[in-house]
Amino acid sequence: MSHIAVERNRRRQMNEHLKVLRSLTPCFYIKRGDQASVIGGVIEFIKELQQVLQALESKKQRKSLSPNPSPSTPRPLPLPAKPNHSPIGLETVGDVGACCNSSLADVEARIAGSNVVLKIVCGRIPGQILKIIAVLEKFSFEVLHVNISSMEDTVLYSFIIK
């Protein structure tokens, strides 16, 4: 009888922890409501947060090593695959993404199911997010989610678009 109560308590705790994980994770990372999908979505979300943290730590380290302040240059996010360079500056990342680095912004686009994950690292400009969304909507993209992370004068916009 005590084994049944212990197992029931374990399942209750697991369900509570899964509810908390689901509530802390943006909905587009979790495709279905089953336990495996929730855990998989949380893993992907944590990986993305780690990339943001690495980019911010790298920028902080560069600033601390630099003796005189200079305009910061946005750095690309780490890419899991080795890019293939094209003559126009667009790099393909595997079969499902592309990256373009310019003096204004570093842009990465990846296909995620029926959506596109668009990441932009650039300098902060007032009203910039509204302009980006307006351009995306002008080209008939539907913005499903936006995540904004910033450090000093650099900002990372992460869009999920359809």
C-alpha cells in the first residue's frame, strides 16, 4: 500500500514540475502537451538562452579588454553547422537556415517546422522593433512571437514567424 502512495506522490510531483516548465517556456517551443514534448521544448529553449548568454558574455569580455570605448560591432550567434559562403554574403547553415552578417546587423534565419526562427543582433535604435515588424508584415509574414534581449547598446531580436 505504501508503494502505491509513494508512486502516486512521485507522479503528482512530476506533473507539477512539468506544469512549471510549461509555464516558463514560450509556447512555440512546445509542440504538443505530452511530457516528452514539454521536456524537448524546454531543452531547445535553454539552448537558445545559452547562445544569448554566450553572445552577451563575449561582448562584455571584449569591452573589458578594450582600453578605449569604441562603437560595438554586433557579433553573430554561434552556429551549430559550418556555413557555406556565397558570393553575396549570405551563408547557408545546413539545409534549413541562412546567416547574413553586415556592418548594420547579423541575421540568422532557420526553418523550424512550418515556422521560421529569425534572429537579429544589432545596435539599439529607438523604434527599430516596430520597423522590423512592419517590414515582416509588409511581406505577408505573420509574427507569432518576439523575444528581445539587450546589453548596453546591442540588442538581440528573436522572432518566430509564419
